Amino acid sequence: QGRLVESGGGLVQAGGSLRLTCVGSGSIFSYNTMGWYRQGPENARELWAYITHDGRANYEDSVKGRFRISRDNSKNTLYLQMNSLKQEDSCVYFCNTSPFRRYYWGQGTQVPVSP
């Protein structure tokens, strides 16, 4: 079934932007709602944004208006455009289906936001 591969993270200053990418196999993306998860200090991974197969998106309140989730089903790719980044956005970002499946977790991509 394979795993998901996240990329695009890196050090960014507060107020800056990043675009995260998640690539997976067609069997993972097919008709699944996909989401971006954030790993907090206690290593719990929480869903912060998700998008249905037909493009309906939902966001956690703290990122509404700043983050935009999108997907390209033909490329089995999920995106997260992050704008106006804040220090509290610093963490490791993962993608997975929503609800998640354990065997899909990848390595994540780290986003440190500096002052």
C-alpha cells in the first residue's frame, strides 16, 4: 500500500510562507479525504486541515485564512499553502487520510518558524 512522503518544510521567519507537498499512491488518494496533521510537543498528531476527494476543505480555527489545503488527484498529491506563519505554527507536519491509517504515516516535514 505504501506510505506518504511529505516535503517542503524548512526554516522560515514569522510572517513568511511555505508550501508543503505530500505524495502517495493512487490507492491511498482514491476517494479518501486527505488531511494535514501537526505533531505537538507530546508527540500527538492532530488533524489541522482536511479536504474531501471532491475538494471541500475544512480548517482548525487558528489557521483559517492563513493556510490553504488543496489536492491534485491526477498526481496523487496533497498540498498545504501556509501564509503569515507564526512561531506557534512550528512543528512537524504529516499527511494522512482522515481518519488516519497507521501504515500510511511518513517521516513528516519539519517547519521551524523563527521570530
